[in-house]
Amino acid sequence: MLKKFSHTLRWEIYMMKAVSNKQFNISLIFYAAISNFNPNFLRRLSATQTKWTETLSATPFRFNHIQFRCVAFMMQESGKRKKPNILVTGTPGTGKTTMSTALAEATLLRHINVGELVKEKNLHDGWDDELDCYVLNEDLVCDELEDVMEEGGNIVDYHGCDFFPERWFDYVIVLQTDNTILYDRLSKRGYNESKLSNNVECEIFQVLLEEAKESYPEDKVVAMKSDNIEDISRNVATLTDWISNWPIPS
Ligand SMILES: Nc1ncnc2c1ncn2[C@@H]1O[C@H](COP(=O)(O)OP(=O)(O)OP(=O)(O)O)[C@@H](O)[C@H]1O
């Protein structure tokens, strides 16, 4: 009896901490729901009724009324992020890494350079000689990022955007650069003629902007000019302002 009580109490303390830090996950939630909790504790947690109740009605779990509300509340809370996630995309050379680094310094958000991550963690299916780059494995990349994206507070930098889950991002920034400036930047990198013209054409036809508009709601997608240092400073200031005013969930 005493053993059961102390086990329950330990879980209650753990759950209270998890709830206040918003660090719970679905398995923990179900554990809570099917555990023998003190009704007062469950009542405290279930103060908020949510639309998750409809989802929960469809599950095979049999909850009592209080457990049901408790789980609904925690599921709703677990879907919220304390900090926004930002995707910075654009043709190679438009300045994604340069701007993301400066933005991460200004906001203390985490900068994730997907190209580097793919190399570092082997999240690819080998090297493409023709395109002169790794063939990214989208499933491996998404699996690798899922947990940190759920947490929030990430600046993801990649020259593609259509394979990430839409729900991950609060803002999608598409950097754009004047064609001749981009040509010069990519020549300095030593790109061969075919890679160079492919990328400049991609910029001329605004391929990344179209991809972003097709993959995310229009109000999340913003194009920003990135021709010179002043553009970077202005973009970083604008984004820092958005991030600091990003709604903290109640
Ligand atoms: N707004 C800018 N003004 C001046 N120079 C810039 C600007 N943005 C980037 N550069 C320069 O262009 C080069 C490419 O920048 P960067 O590596 O940030 O581009 P990227 O979009 O991240 O490229 P990739 O997709 O290949 O990683 C760097 O030498 C950087 O200093």
C-alpha cells in the first residue's frame, strides 16, 4: 500500500515538473492517463478543456472523466512551442548561412545548417557526381530533426524546403540575390560552368520562392533581398524583432 502510494507520489511530482517545463511526450501522457493518480492532482491538471477531447474520444484507451481532461490538456500543451522555428532558404550563395549565423548570435536561437548536418551524420544516399553534392535522404533528415523542431527555437538553413513538415515552421524566409552578384559569388567558390548556370537560372526563375509558396501557408513565407552587408543587417534586425514579439503560448 505504502509502496503504491510513494510510486504514485513520485510520478505526480515528476509530472508536475514536466508539465511546468512543457517537457512531456505522448508516452508519458498515456502513462499518466492509465496510472492510478490522486484525483485532486488530476483535477489540477485538467483545469483547461480542449479540442483534443474529440481526438481522444477516438482512441482505444478507456479514460475516466478526470483522466480524459488531464490527457487532453497535456496533449494540447505538448503541441505548443515556446520559441519559433525559422526556415531560411534560397538558391546556394544567397547568404543563408551568413544571415542565419548572425541571426543565431542576435537571438540565441539554434542554427542548424542542414548541409553540414547531412555530411556530419551521414544522412544521405551517397554522392551525386553530376550535381557535385550529396543525395540527401529526406526521411533520415526529418527523423534527425523531429525532436529539436518540436522543442522550437531553431533556425534551419537549407537550399530546399518542400520536404520538411509544414507544421515545423513559423516563418519561412527566402533570400534573393541579384543575378550578377550571385554569379560572382558562385564563381569565387569555383563552381563549374554547369553548376553555376543551373544555380543562377534557379534564382532567375525564383524556384525557391515558388517552392516555399507551394509548401507553406502564404502568410508564413517572406522574400528578403540579400545583395550586400546592409541587407543582412536589415534582415537580421527585422527577424530579431519578429522573434522577440513571437507570441509565447499562454
Ligand atoms: N548579403 C550579402 N552581402 C555580401 N556578401 C554576402 C551576402 N550574403 C552572402 N555573402 C557572401 O556570399 C558567400 C556565400 O554565402 P553563404 O555561404 O552564406 O550562402 P548560402 O546561401 O548559405 O550558400 P549554400 O546554400 O551553398 O550553403 C559568402 O562568401 C558570403 O560572405
